Amino acid sequence: MKINITNTAKENLDKILEASGKEYFKLVPGSRSCCDIIFTLVASDKSENDKMYENDKYKFLIEEDLDGIYDKIDVDYITEGFTKGFSIVAK
């Protein structure tokens, strides 16, 4: 699986790594629709059921049972009005 990260997202990922002291970001499945899973991103430790993917210095984890469902994940950080946060689009 390929993970693309925008520069804005990298800046914010760096802040989280520094504040949390963690090494990994876990893509945690949230709500599910008929076709997609909505992921959230949390600083995490690696467990034995996690598959790891790297992009530059960033290490992402996904549960083994979800591995292979998507070919690519785009990580961005958006600021629109009062909304700020990571946008994770799985394709």
C-alpha cells in the first residue's frame, strides 16, 4: 500500500510525534458505509496484529485484516473555517 502525505500534513504529524513520544501513526477504522471505511489517525505503539507502511520518516500501522483492501492512502491536513484536522482518503 502506498501512502501519500502532503507537506501540511507532515508539519502536523511532526508536532504529534514530538508531543506524544510515539513512533507510529495508526489508521484506525471508524464508521463504515457500503463501500468505504472512514479512518482516523492516532499516535500509537505497534502491536503484533499491525502491518507497517513507511513514507519518509513516517510509520503507519493498519490492522492486518484490513491490509490489502486499499492500494493507496492520501493523508492531508485541512483548515476550512473552524474545521481543522487530518483528511484520510483511502483508494
